[in-house]
Amino acid sequence: MSAREVNCFNRSLITEKSSVLLVIAHPDDEAMFFVPFLHTCATLQCQISILCLSEGNYYGLGKIRRKEMFQSALKLGVSIEDVIVLDDNALQDGPNNHWSPECICEHVMRAVDIFKVDVLVTFDSYGISGMFILLLLLFYCHE
């Protein structure tokens, strides 16, 4: 399966009842950047899954942020069984940490298999303010 970049305001790649995997870097990315997209998917009765590549533990709040991620998913209409929040040593949050491209690919492809994904969605080519981890995530999701 090849990943396709999707503009959250362009429904052409997402059809009714598609199986959609949202890949984000940190808890709260889903709420800060993807609420309109998730709302569109819910309207189309898509099966929505979320892969969060880190707990966002940079300030030592990873366990709290993990819990908040699941609460946010529920409020956005995503079942907690369809959310994976990773705590992988190779994907720890922090401005000086470099995430392994192979590790990202491994986790993304595993989630694609688990959730039987039709469409993979992540950040666009600008990431968030050009943030390296998010650009890396986009690059490797598109390979």
C-alpha cells in the first residue's frame, strides 16, 4: 500500500466508510491540527484510527499526555481500541532527539496492517513550523 497525502478540506481521496489512519507525532496533535479532518471523516462514517508516535514526554508528562490522548480520541469519535500511543525508546520526544526512519516505517506499516487502512493521513510538507520530526514523519510515510 502506498500512502497518499490528503488535504483535510479535499474529500476526493476519502470516500464514505474509508478506513483512515491518522499518524501524528505527539498527543494533542490530533486536537490542535486535525479536528476539521476528523469531523469530515466522522461525517463520512469512516473507520478512524490514530497512531501517535510518542507519548510527548519531553517535560516528564508522558503518562498524563497518553491519558489525554485517549480522552481526546473519544471526544472526537474515535474508539480507544483504534488508538495506539507509542513509548518507543527510539521515538522519544525532545528537540535534540532524532527519530529513526526505519522505526517510524515499522510502526506505521504495523498500524496499516492492524487497522486495514485505505488512506493514511499525516502532516503536509510544512509540518508544524518546519519541525524536523514532523517533516521526517511525512517523508517516510510517503515512501
